[in-house]
Amino acid sequence: MELTLIVVLVIALALFFDFTNGFHDTANAMATPIATGALRPKVAVGIAAILNLVGAFLSTEVAKTISGGIIKEGDDGVLITPQLIFAGLIGAIVWNMITWLLGLPSSSSHALFGGLIGSALVGFGLQAIDFSVVMSKVVLPAILAPLTAGLIAYTATKLAYAITRRYDGKPDGRDGFRRAQIFSSSLVALAHGTNDAQKTMGVITLTLISVGLQPVGSGPEFWVVVVCAVAIALGTYMGGWRIIKTLGTGLTDVKPAQGFAAETSTAATILASTHLGFALSTTQVASGSVIGSGMGRRGSKVRWRTAGRIGVGWLLTLPAAGIVGALAALVASIGPIGIIIDTIIGVVVIAGIFLWSRRSEVSPSNVVSEVADSGTAVKIKRNPKPKKKVAP
């Protein structure tokens, strides 16, 4: 297969992955404001799409981690081929679609890393992977980021209710938090664009480096930034309603004050990690924040069974996407016919998952069963007045 054609195929597949990343991760910013009624579903995803588009232009540090960090490139490394990148993307996309069907907010980022690592292992073996970069900028952030975000959200929620305790039981007492959610969720969407859109930029840049169209160690070209920003924005506008339902109502009953706390901690964690070049999972950060805010609100219950299912999805993402990427790489190694086989199988699997999802469709009309009251955040039983002592 001619080199130019395979490069075009890889870029097209990378942009489709970017699209799936968009609808897979819309919930990170907009699940809680939709659940509390701060924003209507379609308005929420429209705002998220615009801010994802803007955020994609603000930084390229994470893109450099993907294009010149995880896979060893250059004189002391390996020259990964577009065919292997193609196979890695198939692994990432298939896992994204499976977890979307199940409504699991798993990590699109880790799916991408797993797919690329699996295909590189098949093509070149262990020496192709820079495990120090994988550990420092992927694995450790995956462990620390959700814990950090959860702790911040827990503290912020406790603080919010301590400050506004005099409003307990009043139906409109905390309505200000509901309005504030519009801004905090928008900040999360902007932060998501600065982190997740760059991963596809990194993949396309890695492809261009592998065929000699860009020098090793260079960042993404401007046209790459533009097309990746548009792709993730379009995907975000599609909604990803299944995962919004899980994150907005499946983990805990989100009230405006805790929703504001969760979104603020999510945005702060993502922006800090983007500045440091950590390619973390924004989904894991958002989930950790929601759980932390649920633990911080008095009277709230965290549904630990759902949290456990999400945790299992996190653990499986890297190896599962890696296995699919490795299998696709084995098929691709046959030659041009292998690329064609991979493409056909990928299209059939993706179409099958989409058709299966139609059997129990989740849409803006049924994404939340109940919209939380705007203010009643904690119902507190009034202590009975002490009985007056009767003199003997």
C-alpha cells in the first residue's frame, strides 16, 4: 500500500478517535450541571463543544508527550510505522465504543496509550516503549489525579456547606451555586480541550515524524491543531448521553453546591496537569471529583457498586486496548491486505456496537430521571426544643 495512502488513513482514523473522545468525555464537564438542572442537556453540550474547540489551541505540552515520549523515536529508538499507529488507533476506538455502550466513564487517554503500546510491542518489542515516561506521565497521574481531585472536591464541598449552613432546608437557599455551575462546568470543558484534544495531535505528529515529514522532537503543525480541535468539538456536541447519565446520577445524587465543588476541583487538576505535560485521564479526574463531593455532602450516599464497575473499567482499559491494538498490528503486518482486513473488521465492530446501543437509547430527553431541586442541598431534621422543667 502506497505510503501516502496509509498516512491519510491513519490521520482519518486519528480524527475519528478524536471524535469518539469528544462524545465519550462530554460527561466530564456537563454531567453534574445537567443533573442539577443548571443547564439544559443540549445547551450544555453546545457550550462544552465550543470551549473544547477553544481549549485545543491553548497548549501543546501533552501532544509532545505523545509524539516524542511514550514511543522511543530517533537515533536511539525505533522508527514506528504508520501501520502500527493505525493498529493502535483501532484498539483505542474499539475500547472507547465498548465502554460507551456500557455507560462506563473510562479513560479515552489510556485507551489510546494502551492501543499504541500494544501495537509497538508487536512491531518492535519492549525496547520500543519508554517505560520511565509511561510511569511518570501516565501511570502515576492515573493514580494520583483522581485521588487529588476527590480530596479537593471533598474539602470544597464541606466548606461550601459549612459557609451556607443557615440555608439548610430552604428550597432556594443555594441557588447561587446552581448559577455558578455554568461557569465552573465551562472551565472544565475548556480544560478538557487543553488536555484531550492534544492526544490526537500527538498521534498525527508521531505519524508525520515516522515518515520523515516532520523532524523528531517537533510539536504539532498548526493545521493539525485545527483539525483535531474541530473533531473533538463535533464529538462533544454529540453528547455521549450514556456516560452523562452514569456520571450525573449513577454515582451519587448531585446537588448544586457539591456539583460546583466537583467541577472546580476537576478543572484545577486538569489545568495543572496540562501545564506539566501529564497526559492524564480527564474522565478519572471528573469521576474522582464527583465521588469526593458525594462523600463531602452530609446525607449523601455514594453508590459504591457503580464506582466499583467504573474502577474495573479503569483497570482494564490499558491492557484491553493494548490487546486489541496488538491483534490489529499482527493482522496489519501481513501487508496492504492486512490493513484492509483491519479496516473492515473495525467498521463492522463499531457499526455493531452502535446498532446494539439503539436497543436502549439514552437521549437528552431521558438522560436524567429527575432534575435536582435548585437549592435544597441537605435536609436536616430539626432538633426538638428542650422540654421546660416543671418545678416540683
